Amino acid sequence: MKLAHLRRIPEAVTDAVRMRGTEAQDAPLRGAEVFWTRKRLWLAGGAAALMVLLFSWLIHGWLATGQVISRDRLRVAEVSRGHFVRDVAADGTVVAAVSPTLFAIAPGTVTYAVHPGDAVRKGQLLATLDSPELTNELQREQATLDSLDAALAHQQIEIRRQILTSKQQADLAEVTIKAAERELKRSEWAWDLHVIPERDYKRAIDDVSTAQLNFDHARETAGLERDSLSLDLRTKRLERDRQALTVASLRQRVAELNVRSPVDGMVANLAQPEKTVVPANAALLTVVDLSAFEIEFQVAETYAGDIRPGMAAEITLEGRSVPGTVTAISPEVRQSQVTGRVKFNGGQPQGLRQNERTAVRIVLDERDQVLKFERGSFIDAATRAVYVVRGARAVRVPVTLGAASVGEIEAVSGLAAGDQVVTSDMRDANQATDVAISR
């Protein structure tokens, strides 16, 4: 019983201890723990959202800015309103306004009478061509002309002979009429005396009528013969005149075998070696008239449609500006260049030299009150957007540009007076809408 009693003591003690503890009295507060947990989550989420917003703002700023460009690299031009002159600048060369090249009119052997650089006068002999073919042709045609002259002379004699024959026949018919009329008068006298029969009297009347008819026919035949002979003579004369023109043309060509200078000037070059057999229309030599010079210029083909003869031009020669006028613009494009000519106004300057280099400025358009700015090498009429400086940033602005001159370009829309336009190279910006400008 003692053992049973001892065994039950710990249980009692355990119950007593359990009754004295706070485990049965205190209950866990689950709501407060959830509140602090949620608060920490909210704080963490807010911090994460703030970081996301900050990162997004940085990313957006980086994307919007594109990149940062130093101000020292930028070249800026201010948009203003004023007088606008659209012009074209080109390099020119002094050339002779008259520089004829002489050609061979027929095949032959050329012999020169001058050398390159010789001064010549108009009409001076420069070269001769020995052309047996042309000379022989002239002799043949001359012989034909002489034959036609003889035939024409013979035709004239024959015509005079035939005209005389026709006139003789008409005269004989007229004499026959007179004889018949006399015979008729005798017959009438005899018939009145009744010494001839009536038959003889009427025969005399018929003879007069027959003679009159023969005379009329002879006269008309003589007229027709004369007209026919005149027509034949005219045909012969026209044939002879045609041959005479052929001979005159050949004589002129033979005379042109002696090549003479068409102007006063200087021999520029000899196109053929001495004693060379050249074909017809081969170049022989060039003569330069040193008294009249023009400026030959070349411009890009994009300006060819805007340049017209009669436009004002300004020629720069050794620092001097001389007025000029465009006289011609070539319709042919060679290596993306178009060639034109400018003449001097009011007489040419002294001391010009062949092939001297010059500068030519051609005025295409001139207006007042035009919105414009200084153009850069990276801005032209095809540009559709430019960067405008606004504070510490360069903003890409869509624009419409118009006519462009050598130094300025017209702003049609998108810009206002006072805007600062970046004219330097902005290709590194990759068409960003906003570029930061650093100090």
C-alpha cells in the first residue's frame, strides 16, 4: 500500500505543478502576429515598387535621352528671317569663246605651213591637202561642162536654122496668096467680058482660098516650131547650168584643200603628223581666238534643271569679282556633272590666259523675308528632321526645308525665328528624340 501510495504522489505533484503554471491561463495572440507580418510585407512591397519605379524612371530617361553629347562637338545656327539668295558655286576654266577646229574636206596628204603656238591672221594659209581624187573629179566634171557648152551652142544654131525654115515656108505661102489674088483679079476681069468660062473663074477663087489656108497653117506651124525649139533650148541650158553648179562646187572644194585660218588667233595644236594621208572629215588643227574668252564651268546634275541661259553670274578672277551671264547649259550629263558657259558683261578683263582657273557663282533665286539658317554639310533639302537646342538638351524636331544656297537653307515649317538648330553631324544620336548636352 505504501508503494501504491508512493506511485500516486508524482501524479498529484504533477497536477499541482500543472495548476500552478501559466500555460493554461495564457492564450496566443494570432491577430497581432498576422498584423506585423502583413506590415512587413507591405513595407517590402512598397520598397520594391519604389525601386521598380526608380529603375523604370532611370531606364525611361536613358531611353529618351539616347546619349550625352558634349557641347564642344555641336555647331549651332540660329534661325532668322531676312534676305535669301539661292546660288550655285562652281569651279570654272577660262576658255576661248571661238576655237574652231578645221577638218579635211576630202581624203588626201596633209602638209602644214604653221606650227603649234604660231600667231596667225584671218585668211592665212595653215595647211594644204593633196587630193588626186578630188582634183580628177573636178577635171571630169569640167570636161562634161565643156561638152554641154558645145551642145548648147549647136542647139542654138539648129534652132535658128529651123526657125528660118519655118519662116521661109510661111513667106512662100504668103507669096502664093498674092499670086492667087492677082490671078483672081484677072479672072474677074475676063469673066466680066465673058471671055473665059465660069469654071476657070471659080477655080481662081478656090486657088485664093487654098493659098490663104496654106499661109495660115504655115504661120501657126512656124509659131509652134519656135516654141518647141525654145523649150528644147531651155532644157539644154538648164542641164548646162546644173553641170556648171557641180563644177563650181568642186572648184570651191579644191580651193578648200588650201586650209586657211577663219579668225585671228593662235594655232593651238596640229591633229595629224606631217605628210599623213588623212580620210575625209578628219581633224587637222585648231585655231584659238585669243581676243574673246568665256568661262566654262561644271555643276552637279541636280542643279542642271535650275540653271538657264540669261541668268546672272559672278566670276572671281584672282580676287576680283566680274559680272557675267550664263550663255549655255549642256543637256548632256557626264560623270554626274553638267557643263555650262558664262560670258563677261561689259567687256572681258585684261590679262586672261587660256585654261586659267576661276570660281563662278550663279544666282538662282533671290527673295526677302525668308525664314532661314546657316546650313551645314549634313543638312539639305531632303532633311526631314533637325535637332533644336533647348536648354541642356537637343530635341529632334520634324521640319520641312526649302531652297538651299551655298551657305544657307530655307525653313518652310517646323522652326521659328530664334531657334538654335544643330548643324553638325548628329548621326551618332541614332535619331533619338532627346539628346542631353554636357558641359
